Amino acid sequence: MIRFLQKDSRIVKWIFIVIIAVSCITMVITLVPGIFSDTTTGSDTYATIRSGGVFGRFFGSGDQVPMQDVQMIAQRMMQRQQLPDFVLPYMVQRVGQGLIQQHIELEEARRLGIHVTDDDLRNFLHTGMWGQVLFPNGQYIGDDRYASLVSENFGISREKFESELKKELTEQRLRALITAGVTVSDQQVRDAYTQQATKIKFQYAVLSADDLRKQINPTDTELQAFFKQNAARYARAIPEKRKIEYVAFTTANLPGGAPQVTDAEVQQYYNQHQSEYHVDDQVKVRHILIKVDPNADAKADAAAKQKAEDILKQLHNGANFADLAKKYSDDPGSKDQGGELGFIKHGVTVPEFDKAAFALQPGQISDLVRTKYGYHIIQTEEKQAAHTRPLDEVKPEIVAMLTRQKEAQAEQAFANQLAQEAQKSGLEKTAQAHHLQVVTTDYLEQSAIVPGLADGSQLLSSAFSAKPGSAPLVASIGDGYAVFQVKDIQSAHAPTFEEYKSHVLDDYRDEQLPQLLARKTNELADKAHAENDLEKAAKEVGATVKTSDLVGRDAQVPDVGQLSSVAPGLFDLTPGQISKAINTGRTGVVAKLLDKQLPTPDDIKKNFESTRDALLNQQRDQMYEVFLSSLMEKYEKEGRIRINRRVQQS
């Protein structure tokens, strides 16, 4: 190597240049992780997670998080939770971060040699949560039904579903490996249950923020000073207002009257939309459910089955199904209705229930039907074979729908006609020509109610984006349309002190209240401790004295709130002790402990294993969260996460 370098000084020079250049690039990549973010990432990629090492980060293609997956999951979560559209960007970011974390978990699992084989997946599908669905009574439902179930529930292919399952199983194995060493001592279990099961009863004095607010009565001089100090706050306190001139009409004002629907139009619509009137096979059923926990042992399962068999015997002996459902059923959604579920179609319920319900004839009662929920007794009340509803049955629906369509079209056309005429002749002459009336409003805020209109929200929304003197505009008013123009605008401006005095007083009180509440609560606590008499201290400061029930940490106590979050310190007191000041924001509280009941040794013994499991899961969750946080931080520091900012901001 040395001889090679000695042969030509130019070679040495260029090699050193390359070494220095590579070193600089390495430093940039290492110290500025996002330097290459977004420069080459396509809009179909949310993020790229690169493999380790400088060359892997710089030259490797890396794993990609497809934007399509992020958007699909985000949209599905939005629909499931019925969230408004404006939440979508936040949901996309949340889902994107989750998928990035999943990719990193899978990469770490691969590094540690953790993988899930096809045999592992098959075993899971046989014995896991999907076993009862895919293999009822040990019989496979078939590829077509399997694919259909996946598509209906998740909107993805069977292959994609199984791929995602493998990822989940891999993550579970990684979690199990990382948290395998987590243990809890017997003493920790006893302490945890003691804390969880301890109950207290206490007397408490309450200062209400609402009552204290009324005591804040500044002078006009103080209010005026506050008004001047907050001039910027009130600079646009009087919102913009607009005066509007409009002509409104309903269906009754349409030239020629309300449009009529002919029989021919009804028949044509029915012929073109017959598929909408198709009714699938369906049965009307009710049931009694005796619930069985999925983790129940054989003894608990047998007890539930015996209870269900006893109910079935009562039904066979002539007992009323609805009465027994109300008395015994564990299905909260139907028991109060006598077990009534109404009409169901094929595939709506779990396979075992579906098969039994459709096999019964009206009036028949099933034997016990075992599903993942427990034991069901089903009664089929009525059956309807697949059919198309006849025209005579659906004609009123079609007539009503076509009438609404025709009215809407006629109203829109008439509104446009009026707007065109008003642009030429003015609203007044146009209204006279059609026997309508021109209305001029007072100055209105955008959130105001327009007198005389069923719904003036669209009119106001349009009016506040229009210019005075612009061409007449059209807006829906709920039961018709309005043609309108903006006549004048009052810009947003600052009020005079006298105009806004009541609002200034409210703002002043809002600002002073937290300090007053804190001061008064501390005064109450100081007096109670000094005199060792809570009731006397409460009387002196004007607080109300109350007494709680015997409650645990998760209890909601009136005027206090949930003790575990607002006043956990109460559980550290001994009977007779008085607490520190407790400020809930809406109340100030000082409490005196009256009674404290600890769980007995038998209670601790009885709940020992369930508490241990809960504590272990909590510790595992915490450990795994720390592991993931450290892993994410490592990837970020090394510049291995490249988020497509352009896609995020689009």
C-alpha cells in the first residue's frame, strides 16, 4: 500500500481528496439527519426507513411507508369514530407515525432473528381469535367465504390481511422477548392491591368559584384601567355587521304552482332502480344470551351451559320467551326488548348464530347455540324470502322523492331567473313583477338569525363574502330560496367602555378569579389546621361543608371530581387529619378524613393473581414503551427516518 502511494503523488492527492470528501459527507449525514429528506421522495410515499450504517442510510433504498396505506387506515379510523373532516390531517400524521414505528419494530425483530413462518400463521388462524370464525365446529368455511369476510371487515385482500397478521405476530414476539425479564414481587402485588382497594370517607369544605366570582366587584375606575390595558383585546370586539336586502320565495310562489309527478315518471324511475328495491333473505329473531368469558375455564363454561339449558327447559314447558330474555339474557342491547333483534340478513351475525337462525321456521326455538360470546337460545319469529318490492308498495316513496327533486330544480331555476331580472331592473321592480316582497334587514352579524327566514345561515355566509353593490346572489333558505344584495357594511371595531362595560366586567372577573380562589382556599386550609376544626374554619370563610360516601380512588365526588387525579393525597391521611388546600379550578376544597378502610388479608389473597397480572402488564407496557422510545430516538439521530414533508403538508 505504501509503495503504491509512493509511485505517483497525484494519486495520493486524489485519494486524500476522496477520503476528506467522504468524511465530510458522513459528518453531514450523521449530524444533519433530515438533510436529504423530501428531495427524492415521491408523493406516493409517506416515509422511508433506511437500514443501519452510513452507506445503508445514504445509498440504500430502505423500507417505505406507502401514502396509500396511511390514508386508507386514517379514513377508516375517521369513519369508525365518526370524526369531522378537519381531523383528517392529524389522523394521517398519527397513523403515519404508527406505521413508521411498526416498520422499526419489524426491522429490530429481523435483527434479533425473530420471524413468523406460514405454519405459525396457520396455527394462529386455527387457534387464535379467528379460529371460531374460520373453522366453526372444526370445519373450514372455504377460501371464498374467508376472502369475503376479510374484505367486508377490513376492506383488504386475504393476502394483505395475512401479511398484516404476520407483522402483528412478529411485534408480539418482539414484545415478549423485550419484556421477558419483567417481574413483580409479592409485596409489590400486596401494596398495589391495598392502594387500589383502600376506601375512605371524609368531610370537606367547599368554596365555589361561581360564588367567589360574584364577590369580585371592581370600581368603574379599575374597570376602565383594565379596558385600556387590554385595548388590543377589544380592538375588534364589535364584529362586522352587514345590512342585506332580499326577496324570498317558497314552492307556493313558483310560477304555475308546485310541479307534479306523472305515473310514467314513477314507472320509469322504478324500472331504472329496481336493484334498490331488492330485499335479501332475512329473518326476524330474538335471543337469550348466557355470556361466557373468552378466557373462562371449563368449570365456568359448564355453569353457563347449565344455566342456558335450564332456561331452554322453561321455554319448552311453555314459559314466555320475552319474559325470560328480560330476566336472564346477558345481551344489554336486546334484553329490555325481550331479546328482540329485528330482521337480520345472512352474514350479519357470527356464522353459528346465522346458520341456526335461518334454519328455524317461524315460531320455532333453537337448541343451545355456542358462539364466541357464549350460549344463545334463538327464536325465529318471521322469515322473508329474497324478493323485489312491487311498484305499488314503493310508489309513495318514489313520488315523494321525485316531487322533492322537481321542486328543487324548479326553485333553483326560478331563483336564477329572479337574480338575472334583478341585475337588470333591481330587486324592487323584480319583486313587484312576481308579487313578492323586498325585505331590508337591520345590520346583522354573520351568526345572527335572519327574521322571516326558515334558515338564513347560507344567505349570511354568502353575504359576508360578497361586496356591496355586487350582482344579486342566490341562497337556499331551508324552505325555498332568496335573491339578495349587500346594502352596507359596518366594519369590526372597538367598542366604547360604556358599550362594552358588562363584557369588560366578565373578563375582569375571569382574570381575577383564579387568584381569589387560590387565596381563599389557602386561607380555609390555614384556619382549619390552626384551629383543628374544619367546620369552624368553613363558617368563617363562607364555605359549604359536605360529607362523602365511603369511596375508592376512582370515585367521582361532587365538587371535588375524580379523587385519583384531583386529590390522591387524601388516601395518605389518617382519620382525623386535615388535608392541604385542593384547587380543582372550579372549586376550592379542604378535607378532613373520617374513616379509612384497608382491604383484609382475605381480600388481598382473593385478588392476588388478577392484581399480579395487571401489575405485570403495566410494567411490561412501561418497559416496552421505553424500549420503543429509545429505538425511535436512535433511528432519528442516525437520520434513518425520512418523512415526506410535502405529502404531510398537502
